[in-house]
Amino acid sequence: MAGKEESYTRHPLQDQGVDMTTVNADEKRDEAENERPTWGHKVDFILSCVGFAVGLGNVWRFPYLCYRNGGGAFLIPYFICLVAGGVPVFFLEIFLGQFMSQGGIGCWKICPIFQGIGFATTVICFLLNIYYIIILNWAAYFFGRSFTSLLPWSHCENPWNTEYCTTNFTKPDAGAANMTNATMDGNMTAFNTTNTTLQISPVVEFWENKVLNMSEGVGDLGEVQWELAVCLLCVWIVVYFCVFKGVKSTGKVVYFTATFPYVMLTVLLIRGVTLEGAGDGLFFYLNPDWERLKDHKVWIDAGTQIFFSYAIGLGCMTALGSYNKFHNDSYKQSILIACVNSFTSLYSGLVVFSVLGFMANEQGLAIKDVAASGPGLVFIAYPRALSLMPLAPLWSCLFFFMIILVGLDSQFVGVEGFVTAVVDMIPYLRRGYNRELFIAGLCVFNFLLGLTMVTNGGIYVFQIFDYYSASGISLLFMSFFECVAIAWIFGVNRFYDSIEIMIGYKPLPWFKICWTVLTPLIAVGIFLFMCVTWSPMEFKHFTGTYYFPTWAEGIGWAMVVIVILCVPVTAVVKLCQAKGTFRERWREVTTPQLQYHQLRSKDKLARGLSIDSDPSTPPPPYSSHEQYDTAL
């Protein structure tokens, strides 16, 4: 009873003779409006994480990076970075969100001086939402063009086809397939064939001449392509209605969107492996070229792909974990999610490389030369496979519907992650229809920004966003800062104790080693490699390679700098706002702001609190002056 008497505070309105019955009713209504939702079922959380982490990064980005880096050679650094970097940080973010029950910004009350990580990941998530949906836009366009008796990319009788388009390839002699370089328009390197006629597949021309309708460079954006703009609008409308009610609606949508893609991938794989030459493609995919491991770019791409594929450093995994109940066993669930994630990447690779093997055999080219290794690879390989199937338009509709689903659950979880971070900072947005209106305004704003990527030069804008904004350098820095904040400031042993409070046992010691040493070293190592071996960004397509001008790359670096500066700037602001000597300020900004149920037993005893107090009604968070870390 003594404890309860000490925690009781007389309401100031009682001294003014106000009827407390009305006041308490109003306060309860406000608490209900501000109450944070949780997942309706554990399966909702698993499928939402699978839906976001397993997305176009697996079926779109992984195959083209694997193709660009020598197939099987790419898989070795991929798995090394997976075990020592991707999975540990993925677990860290899930645990952090569940422990703090806060989104990407609020969760960093666990280490206030690093709350800038939350702001940085929210910026990254915002930028990702702008450009990631463009891939869905392309898929939606292919989907719409599939409603025909003859797929437009299966023949050369279209207005956009050139005289080089052919479906009957003449295999060149070994000595006649030499390629020589020529320069076009300053930034373009084109390929001219000698002793042979240039042959282009109709699927390549449909992608480059019709869908992208590319201009000469990023300096020439041209006009908005209204067919793509309408598709983009439709996709944003779907995203809005998937997320406007929060996790209660999101969790139910992913039951379908996270499972149907595997059915379609299996159908395509069965068709792919029956094509002539598919074995050569699979051999290229699974057989490592050991010499390629000496190429630093293979390691850089593998590391950045892991961080991108597992959606870490975005704040979205933290947001999804925050909707778990406090004692949910997310450890076992996270292991399942990680396995499904990497399995999907490898499975998608089987589909793509079986088709590439067929295309190489058809055209008489080496597999490494059969297609441009850019982000449009899957919009060449997959459609080519579909055009060879019986009832091709039907399968094409189903496949691109699957691609839309794969991207949609990633997109609306990304939007949910951004919204969660903002709403946690501004609880007022949970009241009434404020949340719905906020999401509507966000979707409209992102749609308007995305229009720049559906212009004639939109693919170049997309490349800048893809390379700089939400992959590569930014994610490496966020993963590094997260590990430093948890392992070295909050304390890795204390974090293990916190996990034990939630799930009843401690994870494998391997994660402690990774968070403390290995993952930060991998992040720093990859970043240094990128700096030392930096070269101008390029965009490869069938007829040449475009090199981006310096000013365009400057825009990309500006996005990176804005993201990274969020962390040190916030740290300086926190230190300036604190009071006392530097040592006292440092102690204040590094002291976690926890509630009663998040404290270890020894922390409770150190504060003179009863260990047996009811954890279901935790008091308000302690201020940094009232709590301290008893042991790191």
C-alpha cells in the first residue's frame, strides 16, 4: 500500500471544485483515442514482415545484381554479409521496436543521444516510398498491356519497334561477334557490331522504347507519360486503402499478398527449366567464378543488397515490431522471416537465370552478354518467359498481378513505417479521422513527386534515388549507428537482459558478437571500399551505357548527407538542451527513458521499487534525472 500511496498525485482540478467524474471520463476517452494498436494475431506480424522484407528487392534487385556480378560468385559474399550483418541488425530492429513499443523515432528513447537515427530512418523511408512504387507502376503498365490476344512484346509489328527488332535470331560466328565502342552525346557509350547485324529482341524494345521511352539523359526529362502517370495514381490509391486503417487492415491484406507470389514463381520456374539452354543459365547462377571474388564491386553489391533486401535501416522493421505484444516471442518468428527472405531471393534467381540461359542459347550469345544488367532486367527476362507459354496473355496477367502484390505489401508497410514514426511523435493524429487525412495528404504529395520518374528521363531520376536515397551508403551508416547505440551506449548485455524480459530467454551469443564488432566493421569496410573505388554512376541498356553528369550525382550525395547529418545534429542538440557539466549532460542524454515493465529486477531495486508491482499498469516514463543504468 505504501507504494501506491507514494505514486498517487492529487488532480489539480480537484482544488477548484471541478466534478472529477466528467474529467475522468474525458481522460479515459482521450486515452482510448491515443491508444496504440497491436497486431490482431501473431501471423499478421509474420506475414507483414515477410511482405515487406520479401519484396521486389528479392525478385527484382537480387537477380540483376547477381547477374551483374558473375552469378555464383555473388552468392558467397552475399551469405557472408547475410550471417554477419543483415540478420543480426534485422533481429536488433525487431527486438527494439517490441521492447520500446514505439516506431522508428520514439524507440530511440532507449538511447536519447542517438534519436537522430530515428529521424534519419524516417527520411530514408520517405524517400523510399517515392521511388519504390515506380517499379509497381511499371508492373501495372505491363499488367494492363497483357489484356490482349497477342502480347505486344512477343513480336516486332509495333510502332515502337526498329529495323533491328527480330524474333528469328541469327547466331553469329565466334569471330563475328566482336563489339567495338563508340561515343555518343558525350555521356553515352554505344556498341557497334562488326561483321554482323545488330539484333534486338522485341521484349527489349518494348521496355526501352515504349515503357521507358527514354530521353538522352537526366538533363532532358521530357514530358510526363500519361499512361504511366495514370498507373501511378491507381497504385497510390490502392496503397492508401490498404494502410489508412492501420495495422488492423494491413495485417489482413498481407494474408494474400505475401503468399500468392510463391505460386506464380513456381509456375514460371517449371516453365523456365523446360526451355532449351536453361541448364546453362542455372550453371552460371550456381557455379562461382572464383576470380570474380577479387573484384571489390562484388562484395560491395552483396553487402548493400543484404541491407536493402532485409529492409534494415529504414525504421520499418522497428515499426512492425512495435505492434507486437510485449511478451511475444519474436525471436523464433524473426528466424522464420529471415529464412523465407533469403530463400525467396535464391528462388527468384532460379527463375531469372533459367530464362537467361534460354535467351543466350536463342541468340547465340554468352549468358553475361544476353541482357543489360540494369534494374530493368526482370522486365526483360520474365516477360520473355511469359511470351513462350501457352495462353501467354493469361499467364502474363497473373504474373504481373503477382509483381504488383509483391511490391504492394512492401510499399504499404513502408508507408506504415513512416506514418507510425510521425504519429508516435504527434499522438493527436490518432484522434478521429486525423490519421486518415494525414495519410491521404502524404500519398498525394508522394504521387506528385513520383511524376518526375514517369517522364522520358524518369529512369535516370529513378536510378539516382535507387543508388543514393534508400540503399547503399545510407543503410550502411544507419546499421552502424544502430549497433553502436545499442551495443556500446545502452549496453549489449543489458539489451540481452531486455530481450530475456520479453521472451523469457536470451538469443544466441552470436548476435552479441555481431552487434558489438562484426556488423560495424562490415558496414565501415564496405563504405571505405566504396569511397576508394568510386566511379561515376552509370545506366546500362541494350545499345549503350549512360554516365551520369556530376551535378546529378551531387543531388544524390545531397540526399545521403541530409540523412547522415540527422544523427550528429540531433546529438549536438540533445547535449545543448541538457543541463549541468559535460559529464552530467552526457549522463542525461545516454540514460534510457524506460517504463516500469521494461526495467530489470536490479534496476527496480536500485530505484527502491517493488519487484512484485503490477507490470500491467506501468507508470509514466521516468525522466533521465530519475533513472540511471546500473550495469552495462
